[in-house]
Amino acid sequence: MNNDTTEQPTRLGYEIIRDHVLPTILGKHENEILYWAGKDIARKFPMFSTDELPAFFSEAGWGHLTFSSNKQPKDEAWLILQQPDLTVLEKRSYQLEAGFLAEQFQKLNGYLAECYAEKQVKKKQIHFIVKWDTKTTV
């Protein structure tokens, strides 16, 4: 009997690395390094449309990402990441995801872009605000 199975990493394994190992290794530079790491990941996994972002987030184990339904300025995009685990929300840096989003929007729009993550603890969400400079092409 052939019992070929492909084991998936457990959620616990991912959280140990993400929430305990990386902060210990990166120390006070965690946010900056994770942001640039997110940009690097975006270069290695380019999207061809912003419609692909929620599926990538889900596949990567980053969570459920949606676009905000609020009216947005023409040089911004607002996205919402659900994080039902309040303990994770409060402790985790979301700069990896922010860097990833910044680089994807920069590539797709052709303008220099940045992304900011704002934790909304009561709503159990992270709001990402991606802004691009229409005067600075890349």
C-alpha cells in the first residue's frame, strides 16, 4: 500500500515562527525588516490584478482580505484583513503584509507606493491603506 501524503505545515508551526521566532531574531528592527521582506515576496509572487490579492492572502495563511466598500481617493486603496484571534492581532506586526501590498500596487499601478497597517482591535481587523504618488513613476 502506497501512502503518499503531502503534509501541510500546521497553523501552530506558522504562528510559532511568525509570532515568536522572527520577533526574537529581528528585535527592534522587526517592523522595517518585515516590510522589506513583504516587498521582496511580492516581487517573487507578482499579481496580475488586485483581484488576485485575497486569494493569495488566503493561500499564504495570512487571513481573509477584502477591499473596503468605503469611497476611496483616486490615489489610495483601502483593504481589510480579518483577524478573529484577538491575542494574535494585538501581538503581531502586520508589516510583512503591508510591504507585500505596497509592492503589488506599485507594480500594478506603475507609481511609487507605500502601505500602512492600522489595527482595529475592537473590530478584530487590520486596515491597510495603500497610497501611491501619481507624480513618481517606477
